[in-house]
Amino acid sequence: MKIIKYIIRAIKYFIFISVLLVIILAILTAFNVVDGNPEVMFRNGYDSVWQIALMFGCVSAFYPMFGYMKKEAHAGGSYHELQPCLIEFMKSRKYQLVEENDETLKFVSTSFFKRLNSVFEDQITVKKVFAGFEFEGLRRDVVRLALGFENRVSRNDDPSVDEQ
């Protein structure tokens, strides 16, 4: 992964987690569950703010390393034979094609809330490789999509295989 992309992802996740904490604390303060003063809200007062920020920084620094991956989906056939099947499969999984170069396709989710939840880092890049296609993106999406596409292609080849 390119270092600039990694740093941008880490910063995005740091901001996302921080904003989420501020929203939760604002709701708790609005319902008078906690006092709005950080000296009273946290055990260590204002020192807790930088400690929490440091903790969020550590989590954000390591998350892109473990949250993103590449996975191959085995599929026999040429790119031009499998491309329509891949695009139709991704549409059925609520992804839209945003870019196509050579034998590389880039998809993003059609759901705004899913995109927002993944800090707009939901892009799935699919490249043609010798054995089939290589999916790259968020780990939870890549595993689901790569295995689903493999299953779809094998089901098209063998009608006796059931879809999961």
C-alpha cells in the first residue's frame, strides 16, 4: 500500500473516531447523563482528553494495516468473457462501477450510509490476474465479494452448485 494513502486513511479514521466520541458525549450531556465539563466528565480531567486522543491515534495508525487486504477469486476464462458477469455480480451486491482501465475495475458502494461508515474508503479494486480476479479493499467486503464471485462463476459453470 502506498504510504500517502495509508497516512490519509489513518487520519480519516482518527477524525471519524474522534467525531463519533464527541457525538456520543454530546448526547450524554444533552440528556444530563454526564456533566459537560471535562474536569468532571473524565476521571483525570483534561489530562484524559490527550490520553484518549493518543489511544485513538494508535488505533487509527494500525487499522489500515489490518483493515484492508487483497484476495484472489479463481475464475476460468478471459477478461472479456468474465467482465459482464463481474459487473452484474457487483451490481447485485449494491456496488457501482466508477472507473475502468485496461483490465482493472473500480467499484464503490451505492449506499451513502455504508460509504460514510467506512469514511469513503469503500472502493473495491478488481484486477484480472492469471487465475481469475484479484479483489482489493476493506477486508470485510473483499472476503465476502471474492468468495461470492467465485461461487457465482463456479455456479455458472456447474448448474448443480448452489448459491449461498
